Amino acid sequence: MKKIKVGILGYGTVGSGTHEILIRNHDLIQKRTGVSVEVVRILRRKPSDSHLFTDDPDVILNDPDIDLIVEVIGGIEPAASFMLTAMKNGKHVVTANKAAVAANYKVLTETAEENDVDFLFEAAVAGGIPVLTAIQNPLQGNNFLEVMGILNGTTNYILTKMTEDGASYADVLKDAQEKGFAEADPTADVEGLDAANKLSILIALLFDKYIAPSDIPTTGISKITADDIKSAASEGCKIKLIGHAYLEDGEVKASVAPERLPLSHPLSGVSNEFNAVYVTGDMVGELMFYGRGAGALPTGSAVVGDIINVAKKLK
């Protein structure tokens, strides 16, 4: 039976979750793909004595026996450079890194094409929700008209608790940090930067147009007050941080900002750390994808799905 050898760059939440799934569901994956997917090297900041781990990325990137690289380091650099090197070395690349993909979308996709390798990044948007796969496969016969998304679990958790408990932004943020729903430095989440990265990727796939995250008008939730929440409720609305893009006279208009959604809108019912993406196509109409947008196993599940897609081609 053919073996697909995988190198993982990064062993944090997503990297360890991906590895766990590949081990726990190895036999299932082998049955479904007809190949044996084996992790042979993992880049880790503090490697153990095991031969599996290394702190030298070149050991993985330049290993001619490795077929596929999983990049889950996070951040733009050196992650993007690692992915480009892997592609130029003839390796397929799977990533969950929305910042690196959004900032380098054109060069990454073009380099993959030039080197005849796959570049898959389902896990970069909305964690375990298979929205990118749906856009690129069963929905590809549609012209897309609009997308609205709750793309960040931290901000949705904060807004949910402010709505349900009547608490202040500062108090809910502190609680979220204590429970592990928010980072010690929550700037990327609460100021909408994380959502802008994900929206940039969605726009590229939905509308065949690249808009850099820095070019998307972005407003976060840090200035939302308890009074704002009450005011929205009095109008029969909930405030949600929405990544929004739509076509207007052939041009893509995009923004990330708090929006007042009527309770009748499907996105208004998305609570706590859950994500959702609401897409409108000219043929299919309106669709909503809902689920967990973060976490080791949900995000790892999306990474493994991409690995399986590559493995099937290499069979």
C-alpha cells in the first residue's frame, strides 16, 4: 500500500489536534483513501528526544521523502516563506494559517500552480466548517452575490455575554480571557483583524478578486457598550461582528464591522464561540454554514480533510 509521508510545521493547538486525528483515525483514513498517511516529522520549538520532532525547519522542508507539508505555525512569517519553499521543493501544502494566506494569497496560489502541487487551506476560515470546500466544489456553478459571516469566535462570545448578561465589554473580556476564549492580547480578535483575514480569503474564492485585509474597512467591538446592546434589543436586533462582502455594479464592496441584525436573520441566533457563514448564490439562493470555528479537533478536522484530498490524488 502506498504511503503518504507528512511533515507538520508547528505543534500548538492545531498541530497537535491534527496529529491526534491522524493517529486516532488512521485506519479509517486508510480505508477511505487507499493509502497510509503517516506523520514522519514535526517541527516543534522544544523538541523531545523522539526522532519525530525537530526544531530545524530545513530538516522537514528539504526532506525528499516528505510528500506533504502541514503548516500550522501561525503568523505571516516565517510561515509564508516555509510554504513557498515547500512548494518549490515539489511538496503539497495544507495550512490553517489565515494571516499568511490572506497576506500572500496571490504568490502562494501562483507558486503552487507553477510547481504543480496542491495548496489547500480549508481550516483557515471558520475552523471545522467546510465552507471553502463547498464554494470550490458543489457551489462552483454559482455566481456569488453576497457573503456575511460571524468569523471570529472570541468577539461572538463577548457580544453574546454582553447581550445575555447586560455586562460591560471590559468585564466580559476579562471573563473570556480567564476562560481561555480570548488571548492575553486580544487585539487581532476584538479589533476585527482576524475577521478581515478570513473575509479576504472568502472574497478571493467567491468573487475571484483579491482584496488585501489591510484594504478592507475594519471596525472592531472594543467600543461597543452595554447601552448599544440595549438599544439594539429595543429595535428587535442583536449586535454581531460581521464580515460582509457583496457585489455592487460589478465591484466588490467589503467591510468588517458590528452590525445590528434583526432577530429574524439566521446569523442573529449564532451564539458564544460558534461561527457561521451566510452565502447567497444566483442559482442556489441562500445558504448558511454553522459550527465551531476554532479548537484543536474541529480545526484539525478541516486540516485532515485537506490532507485526505491530497492523499486521494497521490494514490
